Amino acid sequence: MSTDTADSTPVIIGAGQFSERVGEPGYAALSYMDLAGRALSAAIADSGARGDVASAIDTLAAIRAFEMSRPGRKPPFGAANNVPRAIAKRVDANPARAILTTTGGQTNQQLVGEFASAIAAGTSQCAVIVGSEAISTVLALSAKGEAPDWSEDIPGDFEDQGFGVEELLEPALMAHGATGAIPLYALAENARRHRLGMGLDAYRRGIGKLFAPFTRVAAANPHSAAPVERSAEELATVTARNRIVAEPYPRMTVARDQVNQAAAIIVASAGLARALGVPQDKWVHIHAVTAATELKLSQRPDLAASPASIASVEAALARAGKGMADMAYLDFYSCFAIPVFNQCDHFGLADDDPRGLTLTGGLPFFGGAGNNYSAHAIAEAVARVRADRGSFALVGANGGWMSKYATGIYSTTPADWSANDRFAMLPKATDQVPLAKGPVRHAVVETYTINRSPKGDEAIVIGRSDAGERVVGNADLTDPATSAAFESGAPFGARLTLTQDERGRTLGRIAPFS
């Protein structure tokens, strides 16, 4: 029983969400700081505490917003100089430790484990994870020529953990047009498609079948950015409105970053929860959190797979002493189909699993609230297990291009933290495939994507040299034979002759074996 829970045991005592949609009743065009403050206020209220939770917060981590997630990028309307303390100020909190986190969608789930471990060790009593995005409002106001001043000058120290994007940077891929998440995920997605022997249309139908149930969840979620139920056929059919953004992805099946959403999680010691008068039926126990880092995309032996994400989920289940069948609620990070497919492939989960594979509606439909999406998933998991006492929920959080992964398992059933061994960082794989260091004459296509844009189509290729090294380049779509092979959706295994253009890019054309 919870009455026997040791005072040093970490428990989630509050989870809050806040959102608004442009043009709807009550829309206030809130800044990220205001959205985050509303979510944190909601989390404090959710705890049901009789005492002053805000004053008890000793640690507050602000998840880095997308507009602050790259060196040299400046929020168009400005932002607080001290983001975590700006959010804390909105609830009259003054934490001893304030943090601006690194970039990555796994960050908030990983921080649950880090802060739970700190609480179990006695170095913290109450920690908050909070983040927000206001991209939809920024775009809407910018389109009208409006530019409100969201800057704030907030005193106090804070830890800036940096951008944390070093492991995400792949100069060779970026130099050839893979400059964002969509083409990078598409490269992995097409590698999986090739492994399954599926054509483009059939694979798109598979994505539609996977994601149609997500839209039903999103349609019922009041915080969704796109609360519209859609059929598998609608998601898979290419139209002017549902155009291809990068093969094999129609626009509706990629993460939606145009959101105004915020979420916050409060983790406290059981002793403090008692002192604050948090009802024990509000406590949610953290049974395991594991985090893992993947090899860079171009280094992975299997371009379709993410072994680190599987290892994270398996390790969390093992530490919790549970199997996938014991999880009543699941939320797999769904910025694109392949992070979900990877889990389904490994654990034998059907795309119509009766439990569902999302608690929110997923990133293309609920919304991809930047690096903070999984805080929304955790908030939903907290609500589910509170309502279904003794059940277990699993949240899988993904960062980068399947670059990092963190898994959390939650229940109202007490978890024993006396050994403080329920949070683990897993070792990184060392079996990377080397990238060719100089010009290569031939390469065999392993995977590809075609970026579709108003500026023209661009085919990006990852292949292997005769020496077994990885090669990155562009397929020359001006060459009829090359264009035909890539536009067919089946250039896998084709041998390319490679040349260098005046910009130093590698260009490949279909060549006969010699």
C-alpha cells in the first residue's frame, strides 16, 4: 500500500496540459512562456495538494523550444533570457536549480528518470519538467504582419545544457539535401520498405492503416492541433492537399509542428507529497526509465532499424518486471511511422492492437509539440493509470532521427526505489559502418528518398562502396535511366557510377555491372 511507501520514493504528483488553436473561442495568442506557465499551473492544480507546491519546487527543467534548438536561431518575437525562471515566475516558484535542456524529443522522458533518481538519492525533493511550443501562433501573427514582443529580462542563474545536436549532425547527408527530419526519416522508412519487398503505394497504405486509429484518438483529445478523424485510405491517397513531401510520405502522415501546446510533469518524494497533502490516489509510481543513444543514421548497419530504441523498451520492461502484454496503455513516439513500426515489428504488435499505440493521437494529428511531445504522453499515461488502478502504461520517447530514445513505465502500484536502480542509461553500440573518406567510383543503393518541393525534386541516396563503406550522394534525375529507376520506387541494389559536381556533391547515375 502507498501508506508503506518510503519517504524517499519518487512519485509523480501532478501532470498538466494547456493548448489553444488559432481563431477558436478563447484564443489569446499566448507566448511559449505563458503557455508553459498555464501547463505548470494545471499540473499544480492536478496534484490536489493542500500545501504550496510551487514553493516546494527545488528543480525546474524547461524543455528547449524548437525556435531555440539550433545555434544561431532566434525566436522571431523574442523570448526570455532565462527561460526556466520565466516559467517558474508564472507560478511564484523560485527553484534552487533551473535548467534549460538540450534538444531532443526523448529529453522529458529521460528527465523523469534523472529527477526520480535524484529524489531517491535525497538530493532533490520536488522537480518539474515543463515545455511548450507556440509555432502556430508565430506563423499566424507573422502572416498578418504582427510582431509582438515576447522578450523578458529575468534575473537569476540557470544551467544552459546546450543544444545537444552534435550527434544529430550528418554533414554528408545535409550537404546532399537531407537537411531536416522528413528526408532523414524517409531514408530509414524506404529501407524498411525494401526489406519488406513493398512498393510505394502498398507501403503508403500500410502507413495509413497504422495511423488511422491515431486520428480517432486525436479527434477525441481537446488538446489536439488537428482533431479530425481520417480513414486509412484518406491518409494514404496522394492528392494536391495530401502531397508527397518526401517519398514515401504524404503530408498528413508526418509530424505536425504548427501547434500551441504545453505540458508539465511534477515529480516529488513521497515524504514531501505527504507533507503537501497530496492525496495518495494522485500518486503515480515510476517503475522504470531507460535511455539509449543510437548510432548516426549513415553509420547504422541496418538503415531500417533502431536497436537502441528496442533496447530501451526491453530494458525498461525488464527492470519493471513486466512484459509488453502487461502494459494496458501504450504511447510510442510517432513523428513518422517508422519509430512505431520498429516497436511493432520487434514486439509483434498489430497496427490495430486493441490497446492502441498512442495516448494522445500522435504527432501528425495531436501535434508534434517540439521537444516536449512526450510530456503530453506522460500526462495522458498518468490520467489513465489513475483511473485504472493497478494498470501499467508505457511511454516511448524518441529524439533526432531515431537518434535517442527514452522509455518510462508508470502505475499506481508502488515501486521500490530503495536501491535507486530504476533509471538506467544504456551503452551505445560500437558497430558503426564507416563513411567513405574520399571520392568513390561506384556504390550500390541501400536506400533513398526523393524530396518533393516547388523548387524541384531531389533524390538522396545512401549506398555502399565496393569496399563496404557508406556513401552518400544524389541520384542524377536528369539522366533518363536513373530517373526511371528512382521514380519507380525500386532503385535498391542498383549500381551507380559516381562523379563530383562543382559544388563538391556526389552525383550518381545508373551504371551496368562491370
